[in-house]
Amino acid sequence: YEGHDGRPYRQRLLVVANRLPVSAVRRGEDSWSLEISAGGLVSALLGVKDFEARWIGWAGVNVPDETGQKALTKALAEKRCIPVFLDEEIVHQYYNGYCNNILWPLFHYLGLPQEDRLATTRSFQSQFAAYKKANQMFADVVNEHYEEGDVVWCHDYHLMYLPKCLKEYNSKMKVGWFLHTPFPSSEIQRTLPSRSELLRSVLAADLVGFHTYDYARHFVSACTRILGLEGTPEGVEDQGRLTRVAAFPIGIDSERFKRALELPQVQQHIQELQERFAGRKVMLGVDRLDMIKGIPQKILAFEKFLEENPNWRDKVVLLQIAVPTRTDVPEYQRLTSQVHEIVGRINGRFGTLTAVPIHHLDRSLDFHALCALYAVTDVALVTSLRDGMNLVSYEFVACQDAKKGVLILSEFAGAAQSLGAGAILVNPWNITEVAASIGQALDMRADEREKRHHHNFGHVTTHTAQEWAETFVSELNDTVVEAQLRTSK
Ligand code: ADQ
């Protein structure tokens, strides 16, 4: 294999995630069009030095027929992607059920299903069986494509059962697993009916990574309390075998944002936005519309701020951009209605014939529009109730080198550990505190803003996504070498 600069790649990196970084649309019986989602994760993994990355995952579409599967596999191969085909029933039970209805809320401290979600708990066993079956299907595809010397990196809560399946195929396979969400306190993990089986499966990996030291510590405590294993400063030991556990905080590709801001069309967009909101301070929220992002709490805090500060009412605007996700789930539908209801009430209460205090958009923005918005913002509001890291806070900072705006950041986002010194940290549940911090941010002196921005900008531009991926992969390689040394001793 050959690298970017003509040197041979040292190794292949098989990146396994629930979703491939492409959207696939069927154009005919045997033709597909593919669009690569150019997110930070993709550029990070493509940029890992000395490794040639290949992706293995679900393409997000149901392809029941063999002709379609063959054609899609061929089209994806050109993008270095390898599909795992999941049928509708498996997707329903594994993805909508076990992943999104059980693990996602649990890992964000929202607990196991109650009330209407309880119906799903009754089918818990079948959902867990589907979860294991789906993970085994991923393992089959990895095993089919694995070549000696490859490094396998599994991603996220969808694939906790995968390390075990892979090691059963080949105990010498180098397997790493990284969790993008928080790992909750062991007291929360204890409530999960399949707690031991999942922990043991993850422990089959050689390296287990989290965004923060706290999540890693929670994982080690869960293994000691629930499985009775020994936790060491390096990880978890089971009968002489060590699974290394550590924190690898993710970052973004900050150069991509810098380059975008220099484009004439983005500059033009920035100017239009500045004219549109002239005379008003711009506050911004960008989130997937998910319970964990604390959107209703954020909007209520903004209402409280307007209530207590009449002088600001016509001088500030909140732009809340919320991409709808999991729209077929009743809880998410309720959240959307709740947010619309609150926004409508506040706009009715504080709006005038010419201006409203909140612009709420239920949609995704393209990358350039997002960069322009970040650049014109005076205060960004990230009020997640829990969040593994939160990359929106990083993206905002990366686009603020000219303006040096203020970041209000939830203490329950992983990013609070890295951007805490530059941001105003808040408890998102305390609406009075968030309202006060909005006032503090809007009134902050330029020298103070500059100092805070300087701290955060330095962090975001040095701890990049590429550095994150490289550190994880090289540590995974070292882990395996160490383990081999141990056994040969
Ligand atoms: P997410 O929960 O999706 O990721 P986040 O880290 O903030 O949260 O990333 C969201 C991404 O989507 C950002 O790149 C953002 O620009 C984009 N996005 C969000 N709303 C958008 C909109 N309206 N229009 C366009 N783009 C939008 C999960 C975890 C996080 C963790 C990441 C990475 O929940 O905690 O930081 O994975 O590990």
C-alpha cells in the first residue's frame, strides 16, 4: 500500500462504526450514487500518518436484493468503504431499540425506559439478542477483510459486543474500542440488565478509550464493582491479561474551518449576516435536536434573561439551529413540539412588529453557512445536560479568531474539561445561573474576552482530530507490543 507522499503505508487501519461516512441513494437496479460526509472524523482518520484507513459499517439503507448489494459494495469499494448489510428487522431491534432507546439514554444519565418507553423494555431480551447478532455481522465482515498486521478500531456504543466477537475469530487481532458518549457512573451502569456481558465484551479489546479521564474512571469502577476485576492505573486486569483503559479527548480539523472562513462566498455570507443583525448581539445554539442537548432549558434561560433585563430586549437575538434526529421516535417528536411551543410563547411575549428574539430553525445547515454563523456570533450557548465531548463548542472557537466571542458551556459536556478555563461554565439545569451568565457574557470586556479566547483557540488548534486519531492508533500498536512482551517473559 502506498501513502500520500509515495512512501508505503506501514499498516492498514480498519475503522468499524455503525454508519459508514457516506449517504447512499439507489438510482437503479444496480446503480448507486454516493456522497461522502466530510466530517471531522473522516478527515482525522484519513490523515493518520502511515496508516491506510478503510471503513466498515452500515450504509444506512435497506438493500434486500443481491444485485443491489453487489452494486453498492462495488461503488463503496472506490471510497474505501465496506458495507455491512442489516435488514429492517435487525435495524429496528438493534439500532432503534437497544442502541437508541436503551444505551443512549442510559449513558447520558436519563435512565432506563419508563412509561411509554417501558413497552420496549419488555422486549429487552430480543433487542439485546438483535444487538449481539448485529455486532456478530460486523465481526464477520471485519474478519473477511482482515489481513495480518491490520489494526482494527471499533467505534461507539453500537459496537460494544464487537471486540469479543473479533477476538474469538483471531486472538492476535489488534482491537481498539472508543466511546463517543459519556461512560456513566458505575451506579448507572449497574441498572443495565446486560451489564456484565457488555463490559466483558469491551474488555476483550486491547485498548479502550474515552473522551475524558472521568469516563475512563467510571468504566474501570464498573469493571471492579460489577465484575469483581482488578483496576490498575493502566486499566483493568483479568487473570493476568491487561486491557489498557485511557482518555483520548477528540478534537476537530481546525484548519478546515480556517480555510472555509477565507473563502469569498463565506466572507460575503458573513457580511450579509452582520447587516441583517446590525445593532443586535448575536447568540447562537447549534445542536442535534436531542434530549441530551438541553435545548428547552437553554431557551427558558434566555427567556429569564429577557425578563430580568428589559434594556437588552431589542438588542439581542438568539439563533437556535436544531437538526431533527430520530424523528420517528415519539419522545423526540414531543421534544420538537415542546421546543416550538416555548419559542412561540417567548417570541409572542417579547417580539415586536419588526423583530423577534428567537430564530429557531429545525434543520441542518451546510458547512459554509455554519462557519459564517459561528464567525458572526457574540455568545455561543452550549447547554448539554450530558455530552461525550461536544464539537460545536470547538467549532465555534475555531471560527472566532477575529471576533473573540464568549462560550457559555455546560459543565456536563466533556469539552468543559478542555475549554473550561476559557468558557463560562454553567449547570444547565440551573436556569437562573444560565440567565446570569448570558448577562455576564454580553457585558464582558474586550480584554477579558481576548484572554479567554486565546486559551481556547490554542487548545482547539493544537489538539486536533488528527492528533487524537494518531495518538489512539499508535497507543493501540504499543499496547499490543507490550502485551506480546508480557506473554513472552
Ligand atoms: P453529537 O451528539 O452529534 O456527537 P457534537 O460533538 O456536538 O455532537 O457534533 C455534532 C456535529 O454535527 C458538529 O460537527 C456540528 O457542526 C454538526 N451539527 C450539529 N447541528 C448542526 C446543524 N443544525 N447544522 C449543521 N451541522 C450541525 C457525538 C457525541 C458528542 C461527541 C461526538 C464526537 O454525542 O459528545 O463530541 O460524538 O465524539
